[in-house]
Amino acid sequence: MSELLANIGFLQEGPFSVPRWEALFSNFGVLVDGALVTLLVASLGLALALALGTAIGVMSTSQWRVPRAFARGYVEFFQNTPLLIQVFMIYNALPIIYPRLFIPVIAIGIMGVGMYHGAYIAEVVRAGIQSIGRGQLEAAVSQGFSYVGAMRYIIIPQAMRVVLPPLTNQAVNLIKNTSVLAIIAGGDLMYAGDSFAGRFGHYGPTYIMVGLIYFLMCFPLAMLARRLEERTRAA
Amino acid sequence: MIKLVDVSKHFGSHEALKHVNLEVPTGQKLVIIGPSGSGKSTLIRCINMLEKPSSGQVIVDGVDLTALRAPVAKVRQQVAMVFQQFNLYPHKTVLENITLAPIVVCGVSRDEATESAYKYLDRVGLREKADKYPAQLSGGQQQRVAIARALNMHPKIMLFDEPTSALDPEMIQEVLEVIIDLAHGGITMVVVTHEMGFAKEAADRVIFLDDGLILEDGTPEHFFENPQHDRTKLFLSKILR
């Protein structure tokens, strides 16, 4: 009993002590800056992933072999190697190959998560396109639409409805995966939190807060995904 | 207008069409009849290259569609198709279904496409459904919209691939009436159908297809009253009773 009472001391000292929380809150701007970088990388990365994913998803349903093979190769490469290696490749290997080339760390983050999630989104898009009946493509091309035109005006708008829930899940994963930037000093939320925590050992409160901020970014999207899924099922 | 020269089509080891030769002059109303699996759908789909023939030539409006780099999409604008399952665009309204390809593919102005769309909606009796979505229409109404969509391309040729086979019996007549009305005009028509009444009333010419071969080729009178092959007689005895 006395031991338990003695442990109230965790408020004065230890990993979660009040002074550590105070230090965190008086430096909260550090986390805000990091969160802004994370949002920037996530939104541009998502734009890149959507563009790549749509293009490669369409290629993988093409009637021609070459784009299909390219799409297959892209998807398998990015899905079956760790994101971390891809980011390290851009960060470490590219400057050796092209010494003159300078890529800002944030751009590396955007490219990294964009290309990685582009592969997953390509698979989502492919499944969406294949869920639309063959007759739609036939009707479109019989009216003189090109393959790309048929995709743009007829197939993809219909596939979009099917694809929206899994796409939202991909956005959630993409936000979380921007945290690999921390390893290459990317200035993102994870990096900002970790470097602040490491300076004075304020790991406990900082990691909790960083996790909470990620949660606040992702949870609304996850809810949206669920809502969309229910709507798709109802339709 | 349409010319098939020695056209064959295989699906794996199955031969759907066997060296078919067929010429359809401008303005002719050709009806293709045959048991299921006879290759009649494959034949009509070869005309607009929805099926690519394994060998032979398909020449439409003077253009060899089987040639390398043939302008297939260009020719398809002139060859409208009406499908068994309608294949309307479910995410578009009736009006959008009818105007989309003229605007996007043919470059017609929106006003012009809309004006002619209403003209054809009147013709199929569905002007008041212009703002509905396909799912809000009955099967017969959907097929009439599909016909209006085809007409708004101002095609030289219309292909009908079993246009009434997916319809409930009470809706077949409303669709057939529209097609018969069209048959009185000058357009070239190819119709795959099981509706013998339609063939008698609207066709200039009937061909009977069996097992990938054209067995009969002549006027409706010839086909119904004086068929040459036992296979045709057997088919007719089953269908006409």
C-alpha cells in the first residue's frame, strides 16, 4: 500500500511526469509545424498516387499486352518491396547516380508514398473497372469512342462509385506511411515529435500526442470510408 | 454498304463463323435468323468489329475494317448498334445518354445534339422521360431510348442484336413498332431476331444461319414458304406452330 502511494511520484518524475507534459505543451508549435509538413506530403502524395493509380489501373485492363505488362510489373514491384527501401533508394542511391541532382526531402516523401500507394490504388481501380459490365465498353466503342474516351466518359465514372471506399482506406494508409520521412529527417510530424522528444527525453507525452494527431487526421477518413461503403451497398 | 468476304471466327477450337460471304446493299433491311449458337450474334458483331474476324475481310461503307490501322472508330460512328441488354449508360440521364457521343465523339454542339435528341425521343414516344435515369424506366422504354441514342448518331447503318430478347412479352410490341417504323425509312438495317412476325413484315431479305454457315438467303416469302434445307424446315416447324 505504501509502495502504491509512493508511486504517486510519477506525477513529479518519470516518463509521464507533469513537467514533461508542460514542456510538450509549451513547445507545441513544433508538432504543429510537423503536422503541416505531413499534411502537405500526404495531400500531394495522394494526388500523385491517384494520378499514377488511375493511369496504371486503366493500363492493366487494356486490350494491349505491353501496357498490361508494364502495369503488372509496376504493381508487383511496389507492392512487394518495403516502402522504406524505395525511399532510401531515392534518398541515398539517386544522388550517387546523379550527383548534381538535388531533391528536397519533402519531394522524396511525396514521390515515395505517391508511387507506393499508386500501386495499391492501381489495383483498386483495376477491380473497379472490371466490376463494370462488358456491355458498357461495347456500347461506348460502338458509338465511336476510343478506348481511352470510353474509359473517361463511361467506365471510370461508374467505377468511381465502387472504388471510393477502398480508395479512402488507401488515403488513410498513405497518411500513416508519410511517417517514413522521419528516418530521412523529413521534418514531418513523426520527425518533429521524435527529435523534440529525444532532446530532453520527453518520449512519453510526445509519442502519445503525435499518435493522437495522426489519429485525428485518419479517423474522419476512416469514418467516411465506412459511410461510403454502406451507401454503395445500399445502392 | 456492308460486305463480308470469306469471314471466319474461332473462339478457341469452336468455329462460330465458317467462311461467310455476305453483301448488304444500301437501304436493305436484312434479318438474320438462326438457332442459338448458330453464329448470328458473332456475325452482326463482326460488322462493327466488336468481334474481330479470325480471317476474311469486313468492308463497311467502302472501308476495309480488317485492314491494319483501319479507322474503325470513325466508321463505327456511322454504324449504330442496339444491344440485347440495352447497355444504356446508367450514370447518365436519358437525354445525356442520347447526346453524349454526338457531342464528345462527333463534335456536334450541345444545342444541336439536344434538339435532335428530342426529335428522336418524340419518335420513340419518350420525350417526357428525358431527365430520368435508365434504372427508372421499364425494359421496353430503355430499349426505345437505346434506339434513340443510336439514331442521334445519324448512322448510315443500324445493327440490332436481338433487340427484344431480354424484354418481358408485353413490352416486345412497343419496341418492334419503333423498329418497323424505322424500316420504312431509307437506312440500311441488319437485325438479329427471333421475331418471325417482324421478319415477315419488315425484312427485304432473310438469311438463316446454322452452325456458322448461311443456309438460306432470300426474300421472307422464300424463307418462310419455300425453305431449301431440312435444317431450316425443322427450325421453322419448331418456331411456327
